Amino acid sequence: MINFFLSIFFFNLFIFIFYKSFSKIYNLFDYPDKKRKIHKKPVPLLGGLFLTFNLLVILICVNFFTNLIIIDFFEDYKIYNIFFFIFFCFYLIGYYDDKYKISYNLKFFLLIVLIFLILFLDKNILLNKLVFSFLDYEINLNFLSYPITILCFLLFINAFNMLDGINGQAATYVLFILILFLFKEVLIFFSITIILFLLFFLILNFKNKSFLGDSGTIPLGYMISYIFIKLYNSNKVFLVDEVFLIMSIPGFELLRLSIQRIINKKHPFLPDNNHIHHLIIKKFRYNYTFFIVQFLLVFPYLTYIISFNFFISFFLSLFLYIFLVIYFKKNNKNFI
């Protein structure tokens, strides 16, 4: 186990040191447009590629060294093969979108197809009932199992995709989720592996030397959604309300921005500068914006840990989110 983590560490150190060489070979860049993308020069979109490399290393170990490595609820190597196959498909959609820009409707359709595929290949990923901390009974979904499971995937994948707006924001949020897994003593092997990748990636990301792009956020959104549903179905480590709180701020953003765009007669997934990090960064420097957004992202679950009350945490988080949006909009009168 220790040898594996050392191998993962040095593997990520290697790609970190030679990221420029990978950038030239990979040839996928995010180009500034002086509107939404204000970085000064093209930045390589390596996040998704490096994450895929790490999951591929796990895949190789699981298939060829099964007597040495057991990766949490992926104890059956066939399950991990399915997970990785679908992950890679999501990565390809993101890569193609980063490279050539596909229509929002086509991308949405492809995401639905892949979610249907994972539900067909892995029956244990289907949500059949909902368990809340504040209810004494379970809610059986029956014929709603498929649509609700698909909706959960779609909502978080798109919400997480919207979260990727300033350096470190999306990756640090994933880091927070993986640390929660470690505190819950689940997915230890898998979480440490991805944490090692994220730490190296964040160094590049904070220095404007690498971004996630859609090739990183779309498969990451799938990965986090898959793990939460799998953990929920397997041993109820996180109840429905806990998962909701962990994902609530990206969900609030998705809802607000989608409604705002529809009102303005635009596509709900059309990129713009109305995200909360855009509002804040107009008032404060990047460092302050990053810490404010990260505090906002972890606030719902932190208040839940303190209060052990879903409703207190939910309404406090919603109030804080609405307050920040209104406050920073008022302080950016020219912001549209």
C-alpha cells in the first residue's frame, strides 16, 4: 500500500516537472478572449488528462495486482473497469468540447446517454429510496428511480462545471469532499490517490500554468456524483440531506444562473460573467475572492456538523448565498 502511494507521488511529481512537454504533445489550450477569459496567454488544459492518467494507473493495478490492492467499494475489478470506461467517455466529451466547441444541446444529450449507460452497466448505482436524517421512514422511489438518479448526475455535473471559474476553486472543492471521505473512513485508498494528483495540479493551477477545462470538470463531476451515490447505496455513509448540503452552493448557482439566463432569453448553459466569483472579484482581489468562495462552499456542511440540524444549515447557507449575491451586485452597478 505504502509503495503504491509512493509510486503515485513520484508519478505525479514526474508529470508535474514535465508538464510543459505534455502541453506541447497534448496541444489543448485555453485561449484568452478579454471577456470571460482574462488570462494573458494560452494556458494548457491538463487537469483532465492528468486525472485520467491517475485513474488509469489504478486501473492497471486493480487488473494486474488484485491480490495487493483493494480499492474500497471497487473491490470487484470489473466495477472499476466500468467506472473508468464511463469516466473516460465523459473525459472525451469534455476534451472535444475544449478543442472544437460542441453545441450545448448535443453535449447535454451525450451526458444523458452516458448516464443511462452507467445505470445499465452498474445496477448498484440506481437510487431506489431516499433516507433523510430528519425523517423516521424511507421514501421509496419506485418508478421514479431512473429519472431521479439521472437528474442527480446531470445537476451536479453541470453545477460543478459552472464552478470552474477562478484558479483553484473547483479543485479545492473536490479536495474538501475527498477529505470528508477520509474523516468518514471511506474510500481511503481512492481518495489519497486523487488528493496527491490535486495537490500537484493546484500548484500549476494557482500559477496559471494549467486549467481543468471541460475535459477536467465534466469527468470530475461524474466521478463525485458516482461516488456519493455509490456510498449512499452501499452503507449510507452520507444521508440524502448531507449530500445535498455538501453540493448546495453549486446547486444554488446552477439554479440562479439558469433562471437568469432563461429570463434573458439565453441558453441556460451559456457561459457568462454572472457567477458569484465574478461578482466578488470585481470588488476584491483574487486571494480574497478565492477564500470567500471556498468558505461559502464548505459553510453548509460545517454548520450541519455543528448544529446537527439540516434546516438550520440549509436556511443559513441559503441566506448567506443570497446576501453575498445581492451585496456584490449592488457594489458592481455596471455588472450585467
